[in-house]
Amino acid sequence: MDADDLMPKSKLEKLLEVLIEKGVGHVATGKVRYFDTLGEGFKKYEEWLNKLIDEDSHRAHLYKECVIASPNWMLYREDFESIGAFESEVYPEDYELVFRMFEGGLKVAAVDEVTHLWRDHELRASRVSPLYAANTFLPLKLGWFLKLNRDQRKSLVLLGAGKKGKAIAKELQNLGMKFSWQTNNPKKIGHVIYDVEVQDQSLPEKVDSQVLVGVSSPGEVLELEGELKAKEYVLGKDYFVVV
């Protein structure tokens, strides 16, 4: 944890308690709270992380953002060493470690109370470091999607042909992943982008496909999720929201 964050007095006790209860093969985490917050972005991240605790839905949202707060987890040493500990040099190191936790089969053991107090300030690295500037970590996310969730027996469909959709499409090509590309934007339908023709949105049946949602607007994401759920797509298995 950063030197200017705060640890509730019961943090280690609560994390250890749930970890002992659940046993080896689990990673303990709890809720977070920002203080001295300067903007809405970090507050939304706080709310989202805490909602994952309430819903026990960390795995399903893995490709949106880091689902376990980097200064707020505990696990058994044998599990830590089995997933490679801190030996990896892949950036961002905290998010990459969480992917390895899931690759190693670890399950989340959640504490339903705040176990970390996060300070926000104008000079924090995530605000001023060029490493964080407009970086959505797509190579990391999609590389791990290929390892953890890609079902090669099914076709891959990308929804969205805006700025985010284009970035995802480019990275899919870098990874050698074949996909079809759909949008409901009439200005993009029929256009060839990165040698792929963008098609009119027509969601296939779940049995045949996996879907990546690559749109920026939260409203559009909710709309697409509604359509996918109506076709019985399951988040984290049949469709994935990539932020």
C-alpha cells in the first residue's frame, strides 16, 4: 500500500479471518473507501469495486478494470508462490497479478466491510504519470482473454466500431485472433476498417459465438447487455465487456 494510504485497525484481522475460514486456494479482499477525493472517476471505481464484493462477481468483470484493489488483498504464501509471486515484469503489475490469480484457480473470499482507505491527491501517479495517460491496457486484457476465456470452437464477434471498438479490433489482429465486426452505427456499416468489413448488428445465437462489447458509452453498454441477456448470454462466459 502507498505510504499515504490508511489501514483500518481491523484490516489484517478481517482478511486473515476470512482467509482461514475459506482456506488455501482463495484470495481475501474487502471494500475500499477513497478520501481527499478530487474527482468522480476514483469514486466510481470505489463504488464499482465494492459492488463486486456485494455481487461476488469479480471474475465476470475481469476485462473492465482491475477487480481486486492492489493494496487490499491477502493470500496464503503457497498460493502466492504457485502463481509466480512478483516475478513477472508485465505492466501494469497489479492488474497482471490479478489475472494470474484467476489463472491459478484462486477464488475470491470477500470481507463485507472497508479494509482499505485510499488517498486521492493531485500528484498521485495515476493522475500525472504518462504511463497511465489514455492507457486502457488492451494488450494485457485481450492477451489474457485469449488464455482464460476464448473458446476456439465458437466464432468471435466484436460489437462497436467507434474509437474503443477500433482499438480492440487492432489489438485482436495483433494477437492473430479472427473476428467478425458489428455495429448499429449506419455510418460505419459496410466500411472496411483494418481489412475487416463492419457489418450491421445482428447478434448470433449464444451456442455459436462469444461476444466482446467494445463501446464507450455506459448507456450503450447497458443497452447491449440487455440484448445479450435476452438471448441468454452470460457475462464472463458468453460475452465480455472490455473497457
